[in-house]
Amino acid sequence: MLARGDELYRDLPWRHVDDPYAVLVSEIMLQQTQVARVGRFWERFLSAFPTVDALASAAVPDVLELWQGLGYNRRALALKRTADTCAAEGAGRLPETYEGMLALPGIGPATAAGVVAFAYQRPAVYLETNVRSVFLHELFPEEEAVSDKVLLPLVEAAAFHPAAAADPRRWYYGLLDYGAHLKATVPNPSRRSAGHSRQSAFEGSRRQKRAWIIRRVLAAPEGVSRAAVLADLNTAELAAGRPEVEPPLFNSIVADLLAEGFFREENDTLTP
DNA sequence: TTCCAGCGGC
DNA sequence: GCCGCCGGAA
């Protein structure tokens, strides 16, 4: 496996750093986002916000602005909140343990394990789509609907085996690169994961409107009225050949965005 | 069309 | 457990 990993090695920019913050930013950006898209976003983001303290000191709209085009805007808010917490309570340093990382917003089991393995160079159970593909392909070539409950102990046993634990970074680089290679050569093994499900269409979806509204408000630093946002949204919807958005749906989306902290409202004006 | 170094809320 | 979340490359 290690030899196969070396053979398929991908020289990605975040593989040249061991700063936990820089690694965390890469892990967050790579959540459900393909490697090819992340590269330039990662470099731009770290240039603008090179440290936890820099990100904590930044304004939310500036962070969201740099995130546009990457997708899943929630991740940017969660990352910002994680930086705020670590700046205030951790002297600008991320937690050093898996459990500590897991307690922070936007950081789940995979991301916490990724930071532990790639930044701290300690063994961790890092089960994400490429690792899942490798285990399904190698150990369950015929089975359908294999659950992570079955895979987790296997990944754990492998990761904590001395051969892997001696160099967790190299071990997981190999798994990731082999998994990525598999997807280019055989039908996606992860389709045989029990949790695998197809995503709903983006075109015309609620989340497409969400993203549009976020961009519209970000473009109005001085604020913009709800009515103006709705009118502009409907102009865009009609231009795209879609029906107008009814006010209840629009208000529901705006309520979500306000609650999640994407922008604020002052007497009917939405302000980033 | 399919998928992507997942997470959080329910 | 199930669903919503973003956007574009292939």
C-alpha cells in the first residue's frame, strides 16, 4: 500500500505544510469539494488570513467574499467561528487532540482525524470517500450497502498498525491517492457504501437561491431592502427561465440565512 | 448526469 | 438515519 501510494503520489500544495491551521483550512475546503477546485482557494485564503488570529480579526463579509465559488458557504462561517474560539480561548492555537478538534464548529470525525494525521503526524481514524473506496474495493469487492460501522474498525486497525502509525501522513496520502486512482479506473466503489445517496438537483433548488441571496447581500455593503433582493432574485429567475419565487419561500430562506449568521437585518434592510 | 479529503440539525 | 447545503469539472 505504501509503495502504491508513493507511485500514485499527488503533489498538492497543502501537503507541504504542517501548520495545523493551514491543514484545517484545506480539510474544511475539501469537504465534499474536489481537489482540483480547492487549490487556488486555499492559497488565496491563507494569503488573506494566514493565521487563526488573522481570521478571528477578519470581518465575516470578507471571509464569505473569498469563499464565493467554492461552495457550501456554511463552512466559511463555521471556520470563522472556530478561529474566533481558538483566538479567544486557545491563544490562537488549535486544539492538539482529536476530541478537542471535534468540539469545534464545522469539524466532524473526518476533519478532526485529518488534522491529527496530517498536521500532528499522529494516527487517527480518517474515513472519508477515498479511504472508503479503497477499503470497499480491497475488502468488500462483491458486497453492496456496506456500512461505515463495519469499515471503521478496519480503518482503525490499519491506521494504528505500526507500519502505518510510524508515518500517518504518508499512510493516508497513499490511501487517498489510491482511492482517487480507483475512481478513475473502476466504477466508484463508494457507491457500494450504505450511506451513499445521490444529491438532489442544484438547478432551481432552494440552495441555489440561498447562494444567490448571499451574493446579492454581500454586494451591498451599505445594506439592501428585502423587497429589492426579492425583485432582483426574480429578475434572475425569469432570465434563467424559471418561475418567480413566492414571498413565503423567499422569507423562509432569508430567515434561515439570518439565523445562521450570514448577514443581519435592521428595520427591513439586510446588511452583510 | 455524477461526484466531490462531510457536517449539522432534526 | 435522513436531508439540506454549493458549484463546476468531466
